[in-house]
Amino acid sequence: MAAPLSVLIIDSNEENQRLLQTILSFIGEESEHLADLDQVEIITRYKGVLLGEIPPSKALEIVQQHPQLPFVGVCESLDLDAANYLGRLSQPFSYDQLTRLLHQCQSYLSQIGELKDQSQNSYLLKMLVGKGDAIQEVRHLIEQVAGTAASVLILGESGTGKEVVARAVHEMSDRKNGPFVPVNCGAIPPDLLESELFGHEKGAFTGAFAARKGRFELAEGGTLFLDEIGDMPMPMQVKLLRVLQERTFERVGGAKSLHANVRVIAATHQGLEDMIAQGRFREDLFYRLNVFPIETPALREREDDVPLLLQELLARHETMHNATLRFTQRAIESLMLHSWPGNVRELSNLVERLLILHPNKIVDVAELPAKYRHLETEDATMELPSAFAEREALLSIFNDDYGNEKQANTKTAQEPTEDEFDLLSEGFQSSAASALPEEGVNLKDMLAEFEVDMIRQALDQQGGVVARAAEQLGMRRTTLVEKMKKYSLSSKE
């Protein structure tokens, strides 16, 4: 957060204004005076505002319009109910009292800055899912460059989320209120790329029946994202270099120079330095774009992030397909062993495919497509004494966990729907590692172990947050809390 310039005094009483300016000057603070209340919209650049003889209704309106600024009253009758109104100076004014209140103003600004940083961190965590060192480094680089005007070159394999990084840079910059305009340089025919970027005038070429703005004009005041910059033809590279150097361009068929107030972010999966050696990319353009490089890591280099990415991608696709699914621990471990040549895009496609193939089911290694099975599948048909006994045991779990909840909403017997029973049954079967031994088993203990395992998995996947784990398990939070007490399980809450 940039340091504010000075203290603003809003007071129609000239004597008070001169006295306050004298005190502020003595303690080393610069100040400005404003008597015309119609000009108060400019106060966003001050470190604090002293409000003098102003009608209380007008003063409260000013304070509420600028929650990012701290206000102090210098009039005995001014008493406002607002978080950023920090108190009043009593007359006669004293150095000690004014110094103390200005220190409170500085503390308030520091808190606002911390909240802004936390908001940015939350945005980055949502956009760039993962906790490994590689993705943490990407987040750090974004935070470093976002507030500058430097050109950014994003490098990385296809599907690693280069556009996500570009959007994060834009959203954390001072251009976030402007447009973010993406252009895939490889998807536009070379003879149309110039018109696409710079626009054209009416009659500039056959079919140009009207003037048209290009992407540079559409991105005015914001960010232009040039994806796959390595596919840009050499003639267009020359014209792009001129825009980056001079910040001006002309529409195709036009003679008027237009100013480009645009931040350019480029991305490519190709090795631009190798292309320079082959004469396929201009070296001077490369150095113009490569002011601040950010390399997005391949998914195979961040296998520990696969569980978190699965959770995030499921949340994104579940609403679209009106279905959900759950992965067993072995299925997740198998996916973590995959090389992911298509990176996060490939993982997203897999999640969507599984939602279509196995809606509202539990996915084990056997349900994964063959190329994703890196662990041996286990026998999922545990033999109970009879199918009836298995169903009765599962019904027992169902009624213990969900029976009371269903009873609150219906007067029918505690019988699960077929979909609910199938989901419970598949989850139980996937936990079985071998057939029933001849000497028998303690079914009650086995079911308890299965229940504990499912609860632990849900808590681990949800970072120990009980409410989200309960949602994942399909039960109320209070029910899960009781289960955790029963089995002496702990959480991070």
C-alpha cells in the first residue's frame, strides 16, 4: 500500500484551520485544507482527515463514503457512529492529543493494508490451488509483479494454467477495474491477426463494411493477454514490438495514431530462445516481453497438490452435471502416480468424465480409466454370510447415522433410497481387502473401522474442517461431531 501524502483538514473555520496546520507542521506532518465540501471526492490520497465545523449528516456521509480512510473530529458537537471515525480532538488543541490520534490513524491504515493483503492471498489460493513449493513460488512472483507496470511472460507446458496466472496478475494490479482481454495468437489466421489486434477502418479490405475496434482498444485501461505468442507470424512480431516501444498504433487502413494504455502479458509453451536461434522469433521482442518471467510448474512436479485439485475441480463441475462423486484413498494415490502430460486440463477432463460415468458413486482404482490405474485393483466383492446379512449391516449404519435426520422430515420407515443404499454399499465394498475368513469376523468392529476410516479421509481431504467433512459424508455437522467424540477423533477446528 502506497504511503498517503498528507493530512487533510475539512473545516470552514479559518482560525481552527490555521491552528491545526501550525501544530501539524510542528510535529512534521504535511497538511492541506479544504473548505468546499463539493470537492471531498479527492480525499482518497490522504493519510487522515480532520473534520471541523461540518453538518453532522454531511460529515457522516463523507465518512461512510471512504471506509479506507481514518477520520478525526475537531468539533465538540461532532460524534459519529462509524468504524473509521476514531474520536475527537478537544479544544484547546494539544500536540500530545493530535499526535496520539494520528498514530491511531496510522494503525487503522495498517489494518486496512493487512486486510487487503489477506484478500489478495485468498484470491490467489482460490485461483492457484495447491500447497507445494512450486505453486507457492508462482504465487509469490504474482504478488511481486502485480503492482508494477512490467511486462510479464508466462512459460509452461500446455494445460498448466497460464491464463489463470495472467488473470491473477490482472486482478491484483491497479488495472483490475479495467478489462482483461485474452487473445490466442495461434487460433487466429495470420492474415486476420493484425485486424484482430489493432482493428480496422471501414473499407480497409474486402468485407470491411464498418470500422471495428481491435483487442488493444478493447483492453484500454486494462490487460491484454497474448496466449501462445510463439505462434505469432514474424511480420506481426515487428508491429507488436513497435506498440510495446511507442505505446501507439494505427487501425488497418487508418492513418490516425491511437494511444495504447494497456498492460501486455504474454504466454507460450514453446522455447522462445530456441526459436530465436532458428530465426522464428525476434530477439528484441523476446526481451521486451521477458521483463518478468513466471514459469508454471507441470502437474507431475506437484503430485501432492492432486488431492486439492480434485476437490476444487469437483466443486466446479458438480453443479454443471447435477451430480457428485467421491474418490477412495487408493484411487487418489493412483492419480498421484500419473505423469499428467495434459497437466491440470487433463485432470479437469478426467473429473468431468467420471462424473458422467459414475454419478453419485465412490470411485476406486477399478473405476478409473485403464491408463490412470497405477495401483493394482483390489477384490471389491467381500463375501458376507449372505446378501441379506450385508444389506442388514449397511442398513444398520444408515439408520444410526441418518435415520434420526430423516425422521424429522418424514413419517415413513427408515429405509434408504436405492441411490443412497448403492452409495453406502459401494463404499463398504471398496474397503474390503479379502474374502471372509473361515473362522469368521466381528462384523460390528469391521463396520466401525470402516466408519472411522471414512471420517478420517473426509477430515484429511477437507483440511480438518468438520462442516465440510460432514457435507462430504452426507451427514449433519452435529452427527459427525458425535461420531468423532465416539471414536476419539480430533479436528483442526
